[in-house]
Amino acid sequence: MREIVLDTETTGLDPAKGHRIIEIGCIELVNAIPTSGTFHVYIDPERKMPKAAFRVHGLSAEFLSDKPVFAKIAEDFLTFISDAKIIAHNAEFDLRFLNAELALLGIAPIAGERVIDTLALARLKFPGAANSLDALCVRYEIDTSRRTKHGALLDAEILAEVYAKLMSGREPDLVFDEEADSIGIDGAESETKESNLYGSIYFKKVQDNSKNIGYICILVLIIVVVFFKYKNESLPAFGSLDTNAEKYATINTSKLNMRSCPSMECSSLAMLSLGTRVKIIYLGNAGWSKIEHLTEDGQRQIGYVAGKFLKQDE
């Protein structure tokens, strides 16, 4: 399976405000392993470079002035990515800028379904934790010492390593490129990138997560069934004792909580002491009995008692 790890650098945060792409970096993966295939280009944005953006990537308007405009590289870029899945960190940002550039040329946008967002994957795997590219590099002990500025190709290089670990934990040691060691590593998430998730981003691990959720649902269902089974078995069943034959028993425990139920309406707790004589109203189906006790002042007390606390008259 062919996939493209992609990163961009831009003049700002929002293409709707006139900001443009100034660098694209892509790394080709085949079966999750980097090949020697790369796409890297600097682009003339045809506008001034804001100071804030320059501090992030160090690319000046003067440096980019002799570079091709996006229209000149669009065909080569689309040919390189072809129909492969695109992997990006905070993919909504990159996709929004790429589609804005394509729209200026009247070219159909890249579909969100093609994109795998590693930020979203990281949030699923490490909920509540910091999941910027920097944080993931620290978590996975990926060396970023050679990085001095943000760069699209360097970001894509490091993201390929992060992606491999997010998906399988495999160390991405196999690289079919003798010059791979000369490629810099960058582990920082661009400060110009926003944290919004693209609604239609495709997550590669949805199937695994759905399977886990399925297991959890089955476990919860089993717990609920067992609970209600126990609950139903624990409650007395009416009519299990011949009501025409009165039976009595003696409490054989020192204290017993019962509900005081004048006029059959439970209103307060009562305590019956050891040796108290009670009338058995009916026997339950799980060792429980419903009993009745009349106090000295004529108050009717009714409650449920486990059979082990009763000594039934012979």
C-alpha cells in the first residue's frame, strides 16, 4: 500500500485571508516503510512574509522570490501523490491550504477521506496527553537534535517515524535510500497550525477501535444481565407461601434493619432485636422472606429478611 507523509509551511494561518503555501515536503511510504521517493519544493507566495511566520520557518520573501509559484508545481505535486493516502499532523491545516491553492487553479480539491490525521490518531491513543509532534517525539524518543527551524521535508521525515510508531510500534529502521542519514529530522508541530480537526478525516485505526468498543459493550451487557438476574432472584416472589396457613419465626440476629410500614406505606427504619417473634407473610425465591411485626403501640412493621436471620417455628 502506498502512502504519502506530507507537511507544508505557509505565510500564516488562514488561506481565506490571503496566506499561501511556501513549502511542501512529502515522503513516500510503501507498506508503511519509507522509500527513496520524496517530493520537496519551495514556492513563491507572491506576497510579503509576515515576521511571525518568518520566525517559525526562517523562509524570507527574498529567498522565495526566485522559486516557482504554486501553479508551476501543481501538476508535479498531484502526480507524485497520485491516489495514495495522505498522512499529515493536524491534517485539516495542510488540506485547507492545499485545496485553497488548487481552487485558485480550478482544480478539484483533495478529498478529506484520503487523509489520515496523526494528531487525531495520537489523541485516540493518548487521550488527555500532549500530542503535538514535539510531544510525540519525546514520548517515542525520536531524535530531533538536527532541527533548527521548521521545514516541510524535515517535518515529513520525522512524521513518518511517528506514524510508524502510532500504528504498530515498529521502529522504522528500513529505509531504501543510501543517503537517508543525511536527511534532517524535525519533530516540532508548526506554531502556525491550528488544532481544529477536519470533520471528514479518515482514521486508519477506526476498525481496531470499533472492535475494542464492541468488546467493551459486550462486557457491559454481560454485567447488566448478571445484575438484573441477581436483582430479580434476590427479590421475594409473591404467593410462594400458602397465605391461609400462618407461619411465625424468631429473629436470630442481634439487630435487623426493617422498614416500618403503617398502612402498608414504608415510612421509617425500625430495628428488631434478637429473639423478636415475627409473622412470615411469604417466602421469597432466593432465600428471602417478607415478615410482619406489630409493635407494642400497634404499629405494623414490614420488611424483607434473609432466611439465615430467621428461625422458623416447627
